[in-house]
Amino acid sequence: MRRENSVLIAAIFLLVVSLGAWGYQLARGLIVTHMRNPFSWGLYIATFAFFVGIAAGGMIISSSVYLLNIRHLKPFCRISSLCAFASILAAGAIILPDLGRVERTYNLLLHPNFRSPLIWDLIVVGTYLLLTFLSIYFQLLPDWKKEGHGLLVAWTQRLSLDQVEEISRKWSRRISLVGLPVAVLIHTVTAWIFATQASRNWWNSALLAPDFIAKAVASGTGLVLVVSLLVVGREGFDRHRAAFHSLAHITAGALMVHFFFTANELLVRWWWGSPEELSPLHLLFGRYGWLYFLELALPAFTMVYFLTARGKATRTSLLLGSLVVFPGILANRLLLMPAAYNLFPLHLSLPGVEVEGWNYPIALGDFRPDGTIFVDFWSYVPSAVEVAVTLLPFGLVLLTISLMLRWGNFWPEGKAST
């Protein structure tokens, strides 16, 4: 109980700090962030993509377990759905500060532009939020029937426990049938928001969507593994060791696919060797090299570690391997921005001049007394306000998981019987 209270207090602290920072941003405007016209997306969008990936990965695991009847993983289906639900709530929350004038978001519903990937992302995020909620609801329904209370359970009063359990099994499977393609679609659409921007060479790649899915499975499974290990505790680890080993192998396998796509991307750009192809690589390996090193090294550590006996030997080693992958994936999301936004797509070419062309400078969007108004490079580093606001989804995930673990039976022993 003390550990659960500590998590709840940490969640409330993160939410208070982030909401306070967001209030400051609403009062002063997006100018308090370090985003400018050269960088219209930054830490907020990176965090959005990060949590959408975790949400997709969690549902992919839950749905696959039901559809493929992986018996030793079934006790953790509820936790997988819970992780997906909490993560999609977090993703939806962090997109709001990025919109700036959040009070105008109703226009997205009143005047949708269906040629914009943003609208399709809104649709699939809303659909996914409903599916993950229903997944949790139908899995918990038999327990709520036994206990005589729960959320939206009045209609089960005239049914027997056997009937409710049958409804739970039937609808959990049906939701899995729908949830699996929607989970893949939600992160695919997120990837398409980047990949369809033809003027941004770093994003304009057919590999972006499948690589997003690979990272989603890795990070989503990692969160399921962390929460499951904390729920069962030391005393339940040996009982479910086979399940934890399978989750570790899924994480490692997804990271193998991710690194295969990464190697393809780097090799093809290096092979053609044009300035358009090499410029993003110069940025990544040069100016942002330390962050790119973390992006590669941390997931690579988890991948190799989980393929060794030592990496799966204890509860502590599995927690370590799972937690290490998250900052690496978040760094990957953040580094989508510099290599795309710092290569301005508009050029000026002059006849008779040896230089192929100069980038048109871009206005920063704010007046500066020192005369620095136009730039052809923007060294983006999130401001303190951005970092504080970005605590919002992390606090929301902790709060949602902490409260749901109190209100519902997510313990593997309770799920194993179904």
C-alpha cells in the first residue's frame, strides 16, 4: 500500500507541475516554448508519438494473446489493455498544449479537413480510446458481477455469473479482432502525418510507418512488462517466469526489426550520397550526435540484454532492460524534428554562380532587439516550460494505472481462471 501511495503522490505532483506550466503557457502564448517558425513541432509532438506507440503496442499484445490463444500470457491481458488505455489518454492530453489556442479545438470537429492526416489521427485516437476502455470493461465484468458493484453493471443483475463470463469472453475476443488492426492503424496514421510531408526529406520514407510499428511493439511490451512485474511482486515472479521471458523476447524481436529498418534507412541515404540525403545524416551524427547515440545505444542494450540468460534471470534485470528502452525510444521521436526542420526546403539559385543555391531564411516569428529575426538554422532545445508541460502525460499514465489497479482486479491470478 505504501508503494501504491507513493506512485499516486508522484502522479499528482507531476500533474500539478505540468498543469501549472500549461496555465502559464496559455497566459503567455506558445512563445514561452523554444519552438518557432522553423520548428513548428517539438517535444510535445515527439511525446505524443511516443505515447501513441506505447498505446498501440499494448493493444497489439493484448489482442494477439486472445486471437492466438497464447495461454501463458493470458493472465496479463488486462494489464496490457490498461497500459494501452492509460497511454492513449496521455497521448490525447499532450497534443492539446501543442495546439496553442486549445479553446478553438472544436473547429476540428465542426470543420474537418479529411485531406489532412491530423483529422484521421483524431478519428483513430478517439476510436482507440473507446476500444481500450471496452477491452478493460469486458475483462473486468465477471469480477464486478461477483463483487456486486462496478462501472455500468446494472444490466448484469438479471444474468447469472456463467452468462456474464461468457459475455466477457465473447466480447473480449471481438474487441481483439477489431483492436488489433486499429492498434496498427493508429500508429500508422501517426507515421503518415510525418511521411506524407514530401518537402521534408528525412520524413518522406516508406519505412517510417513499419518502423513506427516495430518501436510501438517494443515500447508497449516494455510498459506491460514493467507494470506486470510490479503487480506480481517478488513472490509471483517464479510462477509467471515463462510469461515474462516471452514478453522480453517480444521486446527484443521488435527492436531487431527496428534496427533492420534503421540500417536500411541509413545505408540507402549514404549510398546515394546526394546533399539531400547526406545533410540529415550530418546533423544526426554531428550536432545531435550525443542524442543519436542514446537513441541507438539504449534500445540496442535492451535488445541484446533480453536475448541473454542474465537479462531474463531476475525481476530486477527485466525491470532494468524494460526501463532502459523508454528514453531511447523517446530520443528517437524527438530526433524526427531536427533533421527535418533544419533542412529548409526553399532554395534560391542564381545564374552564373557556382553555389548550387542558398536556403531562403525563415522568420523566427518574434521581434528581437539584436536583429536576429531571420535564420537558416534553428538550434532547438525544449524550454523549461515545455519540459514542465510534458510531465502531463507521464503523470496521467501513473495516475490512471495507479487508480485502476485499486479499482479493478488486474492481478494475474484473478485473470488466469478466465
